[in-house]
Amino acid sequence: MLTDRGIADARKVGEALKGVAFDAVYCSPLQRATQTAMEICATIGTGITPQPLDLVKEIDLPLWEEMLRSDVIEKYPEAYQTWKDHPEKFSMTVTDDNGETIERFPVLDLFDRARQFWTEALAKHDGKTIAIVAHNGINRSLIATALKISPCYYPSIQQSNCCINVLKFSGGLADTVQLESLNQLAHLDHPFPTYRKPHKGPRIFLVRHGETQWNRESRFQGQIDIPLNENGKAQGRKAAEFLKDVELDFAVSSPLSRPKETAQFILEHHPGIELTYKDELKEIGHGLWEGKLEAEIMTEYADLLEQWKVKPETVQMPEGENLQQVWDRVKIDWDAIVREYAAGETPRSGIVVAHDAVNKAILCELFELPPEFFWNFKQGNGAVSIIDYPDGADGLPVLQSMNMTSHLSGGVFDQTAAGAL
């Protein structure tokens, strides 16, 4: 059963989701999820009844149920290490209902259930909005299968109690799926996920710059140095307020004005932190598209523009870059940042402020996703994402939260202009 804190947090989720027109609410039949769903629906007050569904039950770990983590580590040290380092290879030998011994792969089984849920739910609720109230493991698997993330990155997707995630589907599971936000917590009393200790590597707050007038106009700016507009400056100040109580040890930015200005707003609350610049974090070079409105590009490069929207990895910008070039150069600087601030006796936290395409490349690289997955991750102007390296630079990264924009709009949905890159 939920604790009093759990009930209170569930009601806060309901308050945050008021006004959203849900076609259905699905929940795990396990009582902690069912009770959470009932509290959420009662708070929203739409009359929707949660529908329990076995497909979204939590991961099944029969040999470990009711055991403390410390006891699992002591009794099953090798299995626990595999669970932590290679979840896709983790197995349990159990006895089935017929008395036969079988080897099961809990994470792979969970991913199969997640895919089955999406296949059925997307066909039933095409063009509608649904809510899923479930558990840590199945939520990770639902997000991963939607985004085509490998089971080996199962530990790299954080899910806090009563967090909110937003996924946007363009069709079926085979079509483009965008993660609009991950692990939102602003509706609760703690906007940031827990910082696990001991922590060997850095915590990085990845920020997209505030809005420019060219963002507002959907004019491609690329590497043309366009400053923030007034709304962008306001977004920078709001991001600064959002991060003011975070202890920062370093700050890195693209050298272009729009991320530089955004970083400077944040550092007003962190005197003594020097802002450094990485040229490889510049926005994608759009070449001949830079400075043009989308409507203008359509008249001369209609086919290429449409290709950019549906298969961006295949596009070579006229006299500009392609996404693989962006992936390659961004990876060099990101890896250098992680290694530099993983070194030392204590873990360090800092900001990296960059651009839409650059941030998307970083987020894809966390999961070894190639450029064809460019549209998987949304990055709003002034949005904040959190990436941890709990096991150091060579360990798996953990995407703690992504595209948090509540400090800008106050709601759970990204309302930023975003606009052209």
C-alpha cells in the first residue's frame, strides 16, 4: 500500500494533469500502482476509471522478492553484478507451474511486454491521449521500446516515484516517437532526482539556450550568431532561478551568443565559476539554409526539406554539415568534458549550455543511437536535462531528467517556441 507521502504525491500528479483530456488511464494491477492511479483520477475529476492491465506489471524477480538489496548482493553477488552491468544478459533459473526448471531473462521479458502494450494501445487510441500508471522497471521499458533504446541501457533511464513523462507518437511503434520530457518532478517538493552517493563521475545539467527572434520566426540560424530576444532573456533568467540552489563546479558553453548569454544568466547565481567555451558544441551548420525562413527553403529545396523532416540522417546541408558530422564532433567534446570532471577526489556538477541539434546528439549518444533517431528527444528553449555518471566516465550514464520546462511554462507540457535550429 502507499504511504501517506505516496498518497499526497499521487494527488499532486493529479493536480498537475488537470485539464488534460485522457481517452483512457491504464495501470498495473498491483495495489501501489492501482491506488496511485485512483488518486490521480479522483483529483483530475474527469470520471475516468483506471483500467488494470497485466502487461504493465512490474518486472518479475521471483528469487529476490521481499529481499533487501544488501541481502541480494550478499546472497547473489555474481547475478547482482550482471543485473547492474549487463541487464540484457541477466537471468534467473526458476521452476515453472509444471515443476520444470527454466531460465528466464527478466529484463528482456519486460521489454517484450512493453512492446506488446504499445502495439495494442496505439492501435486502440490512435490520435488520443492516454495515461499509464505503473512502476520503475516497466516505465523504463516502455520508454526504451518506444525510442528503440537497447535493453543494455535499462539502468540509464531514471524513474522517480510519481514522476511524469510525456511521449508523443506520430503513428505506430515503428514510426517516429518523441520523448517530450522525462522524469518531471516540479509538481512535487523536489524538482531534481536524487543524487546517488557514492558518485564517481559528474552530474551535468544540459541546457538549451533561450529563444531568439529567428527561433520565433522559424528561421534557420545554424552557426549564424543570433542573440537572445527578450523572451529568450526571460527564459535564461527563469533557468537561472531554477538552478540557483544547485552547487556548480564548472560551466561550459558553445561560443555562440545565444547559449553564452543563457549561461551567463545562470552564473549570476554562481559567482566564481568561470565559463569556458567548446567550439565543437556549435549548432549544426545549415550552410545555404542559414538565415532563411522555412517557407523560403521550401521554394528551392522542397524535397530536401521534407527529407530533413522524415529522414534527417540522410540530409547533407547545401554547403553545410550532415548529422553524422555533428555526432562526431559533439562526441569528442562531450567525452572530454565528462572525463575532465570525473577526475578528482569528489564528484562535480556543472552546466553545459548548447543548441537543439547538439543537445539531441548528446542525448542520442548516451544510448548509442545514430543520427536517424535525431527527432527522438525534444529540446525546448531554456529547457534543462540532467545526466549523471554515477560509476565514472567509463560507466553507464543515467538520464535523470530530460527537457524540464516547468520553470518556463508552469505546466507539464513544453510550451516553448523551439522553432528552427
